[in-house]
Amino acid sequence: MSELRERIQQVIESEDVAIFMKGTPQFVMCGNSHRALDALRSVGAPVTAVDVLPHPEIRQELSALSGWPTIPQVFVRGELIGGADIVEELNETGELAEKLRESLGAEYSTGEERVVDVLAAAP
Amino acid sequence: MSATERLRALLEQAFPDAEQLEVHDRTGGGDHFQVVVAAPRLRGLPLLEQHRLVNQALAEPLADGTIHELRIKTRGTT
């Protein structure tokens, strides 16, 4: 397994909520990434974002791992939740907040946002 | 064949008994699409699996760059 794939997998598995998106939460570069992020923000999810744009391999390795072809991709504690449409729909039905409470506990809603660079050398 | 027609043909192949099957070219540019599929095959499946089946049907245009952006709306029917 490539080093990059390992790092991506580590983010998926170790972060409470990971979103692989085009751009960053501060500077979103795509409508669908924006919609997914908005849904996560509206329920106060703690978000760890990975920008897939800096290198095409990020997206290739991610899709190879997840079996999901499009961006964004949202994971909760290692489980693929879906892309923008699914996250938005789950938010509308209240299932998104429910899923977060179930997986992260009642106090999940920190609204913290951070960005992880998977291309950077591991510390 | 336009990209819209190609997507529709692929979806019809994957969901031959669909009750509703729509492909919208959202921007008119032939690369931002919204698809709507309501089919018996989707019934009872979690949303993730419903979308996975649509993605699988459109794997080729997703991989070759025809689809730049895809929005999916699915529903299971009886």
C-alpha cells in the first residue's frame, strides 16, 4: 500500500468526521463540497477536511479505498456516509445529527474545523 | 449521442423497470448532471447503496470525465 493511501486511510479511521472535498472549509472550490460542508456545519459536526485538489493521486487513492467515485466523501468514524446528496438528505430528515450522536456521543457538536494535508510528510 | 442521452441509456439499462428516470443537464454544458431514479430495485436499500447503484450504472462517464458534477436523487418503488 502506498504511503499516501495509508495516510488517507489513517484520516478516515482516526477522525470523528472526515470530509474529502475540493478546496478547504475556508475556501470551497466546488458546489457539491459546499453543500456537504453546509449540512455538516448545520448540525455542528466537528469537521476534519482534506483537500483533494493539490494532487490527482489523492482522489484516486481515496476512491480505491472507499469504492466511491465522486467528491465530496464524508466519513464518520471510518464509515462512509456518502456524498453531498446523501449528507444533505440525511440532514433534512434529522438522521445526520442522529448518526453523529450515535457514533460520537451526545456532546459531539463542537463545530471545530481543521484541515489535514495528506501530502505532508508524517510527523 | 449527447452526454444526456448516454447517461439516460446507461440508467435505463441498469434500471429497466424504473418508474421515474430523469437526466437533467444542469448548466447546459453537458457535464453537470442531476439524475432522478425511482425503481423497484432501490426499494429497502440504505441511501448509500441506492446511490452506489446509480454510480455503478454511470461508472464509465464518471471515470472518463464526461460527468464533472453529479447530483443524485433516488427512491425505491414497489
